[in-house]
Amino acid sequence: MQAASQSSTHDFTAVFREHAPSVHRALRRLGVGGADAPDVLQEVFVVVHKKLPGFEGRSQLRTWIYGIALRVASDHRKRAYVRRERPTDALPERAGSAPELKELERRERVAMLDRALAALSPEKREVLVLFELEELTMKEVAAALECPLMTAYARLYSAREELRKAYVREGGTPS
Amino acid sequence: MSEEREPVRLRDDPAEDAGLRAMLEAAQGEHADDALLERVLAGVLAGGGGGGGTSGGGGATAFSKLAASTAAAVAVAASVAWIASTGVGPATPAPPAHVVPGMGDAVAPLDAGPADTGRSDAGPVATASEEDADAGRRVLSRAPAPPPDPGPGDAALILAATRARVSDPARSLALALEHRERFPESAATEDREALVVLDLAALDRGPEARRAAESFRARWPRSAALPHIDAALARTSSP
């Protein structure tokens, strides 16, 4: 009994270590602020932890986990008491060296992306994040969203158009 | 149904604007801090562990549990009837005031993770020690003043405290203490007091955490939060 319990815990730990970094990143792009991200990430993996023993493998594990993450992130957005977040992480106070400047530049781009993503509807944003950033296949995206594949495609193409427009509004050059 | 070709991702499409591609690539370079992930993992295992994963329902950690328990608590409004039916269960809400003093200076616990875990089911089943039973009888026989109305502030505050436990235990503790002050005896009292212990432990305030834990154990000897509290105390550096 105890052995089984330990084994299950170990399995969960391995799952967490493999998937938590990307889920954390996805949550950020789905609009979960930096201060809330650890808590929301924990919420996601509480659910994973609880349901993992019953996971039947009908979908890929990562698809299943992303599906949970989408729902938890959606719930998070709906909560009225969500803390007001600064739009971006704090930038380094000084950035003198080349690596620091590079990191600063990266963060500025990510902040720009977040502002652009914020202009999208949640449904389009989810597709875009999962496909363009998390590199799920469109089939996996549809599975995570629990929507027909064609719907996922339609959302993706529409989301791309909106992203391009938002990018231009943010000061990017039109392609 | 046609088999669609997988689209080329924007950042791999040379026809796409270079700036837009760079923006998407930048997000790929974001990595969560390892220490943060370890804290989250510990939080999940502590709060949702309930049995290390075998137990189907014991997974909830601080948040979900708390959320669930708080929601339930608010729904029940800490009703006396519930207390009566529970018989003095360990997780009994609206505990007698005499217990609170026991918590000493410390801070309180709520147990976000752990506590919740078990408490929702533990409530009614709880096995009560003689002391608990006495305390419970006292509560019931005093015909109590109606339990404080939890109100939305109660749930929101305790949820906020629980949610902050992993990322910001100091804030979580402050919120839990505020909850203690504003809602000394609410349906979320056990959660709150467990959370205080966990926050203190997370802040490495060992002596205070231990004192708070002792009081917690005395008041809720069968609480499902206790294993998690013990685990958290074991991680503190102070003796």
C-alpha cells in the first residue's frame, strides 16, 4: 500500500518536473500574472495530482495537462479578486552587459507579446498559445480545447490576423 | 473530413514579419525559476498529497481545497446544525474560543493545502478525543450565539491567503492573521489556523510555527492537515 503510494508520488513528481515549466510559461501567456502564476500553477498540478491515477491515456499526457491548465487559467481570469498585476515583470534595474541587454530586450518583446495577446478573445488566445508557443499539433490543440479540429483551425487563423494587427498597434511593422 | 496540413508556425515562416517572429521567439526563452517550481511541487505534495497519490480524492492542495472548503463553509454559514451533526469533529468550524488563545502569539495556521485536503471529508467522520468532545458539547450546550456571518469577505480573504501561500508566504500570513482578526470563528477557522502554521514554517519561523502547531494539534487532533504541518515543520531549519 505504502509502496504503491510512494510510487504514485514519484510518478507525479516526474510528470511535474517534465511539464511544469512549459505549463508555467503557457499560463503567463494566457494572462496569468507573474505574482499569481505560481499559485495557479499549483492549482493546475493539484488537479493533475488528483486525477493522474485515473488518467487513461486516451490523449497524450501533455495535451491532458494543457487542457487542465486552460480551464484553471480561465477560472482564474473570472475570479473577481484576482490581484491587479503589473503588465510586465520587473525589468532589471541596470542592464549594462551584453547578456543583460539581451535579456532586457527579450523581456520587452515578451511584454509586447503579452499586450498583443491581451487583445485577443480567450478562445483565440488559447489556440495561439498552444500552437504557436507551446508547439502542440493542431490535433492536440483541439483535444486540449475539447473542440472540433476545424474550429481550432478557424480560431488559429483568426487569432493570427488579430495578433498581426495588435502587433502593429504595439509599434511593430506591418508585414 | 479532410486531413489538414499542419500549418507552419509563424515564427518559422520566413514570410512573416521578423519583429513578430522575434516576439514569439522571445516567449520561448522564458523559464520558470527552479526554486519556484520546487516550492510549487512541495505545495502540491503537501496540500494535495493526502496519501501520496493513491487516494483518489486527496489531491487538493491548499487552493482547491481551500476553495472547496471555503465555498462549502460559506454555503453552510457555519451553521450550528452542522456542528451538531458533526458531533465535534475535528474539522469542526466555529470552534470554541478557548482554543484560540492556545495559539499563543503565533500565527495561525490555516492549512491551505493539507488541511483542506482532509477536512472536507473529515468533518463529519472525525474522531474526536475526549477533550474535543467536551469542547464540542460545551459549544453546543451554550446555545450559542449564532455563528458569525461569514459573508463574502470571509471566503475571499481566506482564499486570497491560501492562494498566496506558495508565492508569498508573508502575504499569506498577513491575510490569514487579518482573517483571524475579522472572522475569529468562521467555518474556515481550521483552514486558517493550519495555514498560519504552514506560512510560519515557510518563513522559517520555526519556534512560532511549532507553538502554533501545538495549539492546532490540541484543537484539531484528527485534522487531515497535521501530516502536512509536520512535514512543513520538518523543513524548517530551526529546531
